[in-house]
Amino acid sequence: ASYAAGADEYFIDDVVLEKIVSADQGDTTPPSVPAGLTATAVSSSQINLAWTASTDPSTGSGQASGVAGYRVFRNGIQVATSTTASYSNTGLSPNTTYTYTVAAYDAAGNESGNSGSVTATTFVLPVSGTTYYIAAAGGDDTKSGTQSAPWATFSKAWSTMLPGDTLVLRDGIYYQQLKPAISGTPAAPITIRSENDGGAIIDGQYARLPCYFTGTPDATRDRTDIVVEGIQCKNSSGEVVIISYAQRIALRRVSAYNANVGTDASPKNVHVFAVHYANDILLEDTAASGSGRKMYDSLETQRVTFRRCWGRWTYYPVVAGSPNDILNPYGADDTLIENCVGTMDPSSSRPVQGMGVWAHTYNDSADRNKFYGNIVHGLSSWAYYDSSAQHRTEGNRFIDNVAINAPYGFFQRGDADLRVEKMTLAGITNQMFTVQAQSDYEGYPKDSDYEINGDVRNSLFLTGDSGFNVNPSNFPIRSFTHKYNNLYDIKSNFYGTTAGTGEQCAPSPGQCASPAISPNFDTSRYGKGAYLMRSAALKGKGEAGGDVGAEVLYRY
């Protein structure tokens, strides 16, 4: 500072501001870099982002600041923050490509590096076309196809409609196959909808496939851009709803029942919803029940989304060694399963699995599939699973999932990079979490790069026979870690492994250093629905001050 003689003025020059570091710096370690970022365009103005949650290590004093949130960058400029590992970017321009990265920050102000970048392109603005009508009874193909003069057959519609057009099905039962012979475009999809949700029923009478959306059986996926809303499909000669050799097909509020599964002597390997050899498919708010090996099967697909799908397994012939499932990405990549629910007919004695990933010997991969906020209840086999017969798979994620009342919880036999977080397994009578390897499958040796690696954290195991079971068998498990899990009322906590960092369980010799915490779920008020809410007793008890157990009451 300087003083000018004879003047009542002060001025300051040559000032340098430097960072002041206190003697106790506290937390100076940034969270981990967010991984697995994906960007998905869902409309002409919205792109949805999702990524794997970051972790934040403890400070030197043993206190954890915890991940406070994420910064979202679009084309290099921060556009938002999010407290969860997802974000919906709205208000975008149509037919425009955007690039995104995210970075995590903690409560102490430390920030991670940016994630890898991803791009997505918003849809072209939709084109408004003509709306036509068809009636189950009283229609006439010589008429105009208007609301007052509907057509009688789907074949008339396919020969008339153009991209952007809509076909409205008047309420009634249709005894003809719904198999569009036309395609839309991304800007002008073909829309097929029931006049009233559930009012239009396509009945195959066990003589034909009722709802069939298929293209040429090759790699072109040439049946495209069709939206189907509010119809029922039932009583098929095979599978009930089939989407095959297609792309950009969306089913909303569609229900399906009763595949023709054959007999015990001659069973058919058919499912209720079958998505096979297709890309960029959406099933949203759908329902599946009745006979069928699987309620939802996604075979050799890419980027299929199952959102708020419900399945109740009922019947399939007795076939030795043939599992039944609620929902199964089978040799599929980048499937998103969120807020889906699975259960089964309690009178059946057949083994029924919940939701999981499977890669057979003829599947090259089953990678990066994500299960978020799902529920399975009252099943008779594994609630969740991740398994590969021969080839290397990797990157599957199970976050915020719940299983209630099943003999087994989670089974891993594959995946070089499995991550399970914030899972609640309640009332699992046998094994909560099992990792098992085998030398070969039906005589096929494992690939040279086949590995099993897993990570389970911030999860709740509540009331069961055994906790973590690790069995290398004839093939070594490369790495399996588990930490900050709460094992409450488990008879045997660990087999083939020992307690991980921060784990809480019965404080018997060689097991957890800290006793398990009772979640104190209010089942007297909420019944089993209490397990869908994160226990107040387990908030802040996880890694870096995070919570333990699932929270699935809200949409993901």
C-alpha cells in the first residue's frame, strides 16, 4: 500500500492473491471419476444421461465427506448439477448432436476429473400424418377408414398407410394377426394404438402369432419406427408379442398373455414378450402373464429398454435343466431394465428365476446391461443373476434392486466387471450372494480372457441362512470384493471369503468387527412394502457416508 503525501487518498498496487492453506487441510481427496456414462436421445428435445456412481474415500482423520453431486457438461460447458447418477437434459434442438461429460464433487469441494465423453443426437421433429380407423366388427375395406367408416382388415391399413400415419383400433376382439408390413421413419413413425387402453384385443386363438413386428431375417433390421400403444395380445400359437430383425420399435401400455408352450412330452421354447435380433427397442408400462418360459426375453439385442414392466410367471412344461425367468437379457448388450416387477403363481412348484444376464456358448457377449430399481417377490429360484457359459462378459450393473422371499438371492458365474450396489435381499432362505466358477460348460472350454470379477457394496442382507459364498470350483475367481454391506440375522455370514472393509454382521470370531444394524423396517404399517424404502437406521452407514440398501419407491 502507498500513501500520497498531501492527499487524503490511498491506493494499492502490485497485489498478489494466494491460496491460504490452514494447518488442518481436512479432506483434499477428490471423488473417483464417474464411469460408464451413457447418453440416450428420447425425443426431439431430450437426452437422458446415466453413469455409475462415484465413490469418495475417507479423509486423513477418518471422516468421510461423501459424494455431494455431479456436474454435467454439454459441449464442454457446465449445464447442470445432479445429486444422483442420472440427468435428463431437456429443451434441446431437434436433429442435433450433443457431447456430454460429467464430474463428481464432494462436500469438501473437491472435484474429480471429467468422465469419458459420449454423444447423442436428438430426434427429428415428428411429422403429422393421417389418422385411420379399423373395427373388429362392422368395418368395411371399401370405406374411407375414418372414425365413422372404419376398415375391416389390417392388410388394408398396411396397403394404404404412409410414414407418420396413425391406425386406431376400435374396441373389440380382433381374430387376425397384427403384423405391420410397413415401416415409419425416425421423423415420421407409424403409430398403432387402441382407441381405449386395453379395449382392442388381438386374439391368436392358439392358431397364429397375434402381435408380430418383424423384418427380413438378416442384419439389416429393416422393420423400423413403429409405436404401439394400449393393445392386448393373447393366446398365441407360439410367442405372444415378437419384435425381431427390427429397430426403433416402441411398445407402451401393451399387455400380453398365454404363449403356446406345448406339453411335457413336447415343450416349445417360447416366451410372452420376445425381443430377438433387434436394436433400440422400448417396452414401457407393459404387462406379461400366463403360460410362457420367460415373461420377457431379449436375445442378441442392443440398446433395449424395459421400463416399468410387470411380469407374473404362471406355467411352463416340466423340462429338466431348463430355467424359467421373469426378464432375461440373453446374449444382449446395453439393455436398461428399470423399475420392473416380477413375481410368480405361488401354486407352482417350477423353478422360476427373477432378472439377470445370461450368455450361452453361441453368444459373443452380454455386456453393460443395467438393472436399476427393480423388484422381485415370491420366486422359487435365484432372484438376480449374471452368468456366462464360455465367453468373457463385462460391465453389468445392478443398482437399487430388491428381492423379497426367495430361496436364493444373487448368483454370479461370469462377468469380468460386475458391480452391485444398494441391493436389499430380504427373506432369502438359503444363499444371499454366491460366486461360483466352473471349468467348462457342456464340454466347451472357457475363452482365454474369461474372468470373474465382482464388487458388492452398500447392500443389505436381511434374514437368511448364509451371506457371501465364494466357490472357485474348477476355475479361479480373479477378484471378488465386498464392503460396507450390512448382514443382519444371517446364520452364516461368509464362506470362502472374509468380512470386507466396513461390513457389519454378527461379531463372531474372524468375521465382522462391527455388529450388524437392525434396519427396523415398519412392516406393521407397510407390510413387505417397507423393504422398498431405505431404512432410516442405515442412512449414512455405507461407504463414504452413503446409505445402505435399496430405495425403489420412486421412478428411476
